[in-house]
Amino acid sequence: MKAIEIYLKSIKKLCKNHRVDELFAFDASELDEAQACPHGFMVRFYPLPPEEYGDNYYSLKDALSEMMGCQVELIEEQALKNPFMEKIINATKISVYGRQDKGMVV
């Protein structure tokens, strides 16, 4: 996850611009070894009006993909229902952006 460290400042700026509450990076290759991009992110957004939500999500995903140079996985924390996937993500995730009061790296 060295690439995440290189782009940390830019990722934090994206998070602010896209109303991200918390963002974690994880090793997406653990979900699918055939996946070309090893970068995955799990996100929780601040509440948004429904008409803005989709554009905000895809804008963030596209910006992260462009930055990382490959099509990243972007999973919404509240949408993660598969216990197998949740276990894999939790085993490799690192905090990238979030609230300081939760001990997050900001």
C-alpha cells in the first residue's frame, strides 16, 4: 500500500471535496487474485441528498482510479453485507481519512 502513502495528501483533499466521513484502504487483490488493480477503498459518506449521492460516489471512484492508475474497488461501508468479504477487507484495511476522535489518521 505504498502508493496510498505517496498520494495521501491528494486523497485527503478528495475526501474533503466528496463529503467523506471515513475512508479505509485495503488490498483488493485479496478479494480477487485476477483483479488488475490491487487498490481498494471502503468509504462512509456524510449524509447527502439522494440526487447528489450517485454523482458524488462515481466522481470519487473515478478520481481515485485516475490517481492510482487503475480501476479501484470502492465499497460503501454500509453496503458491505457479505461476511466473507468483510473479513478479508478488515484483515488488510488501514485508515486513510476520518475523524481524529476515533483515532483515525488525518
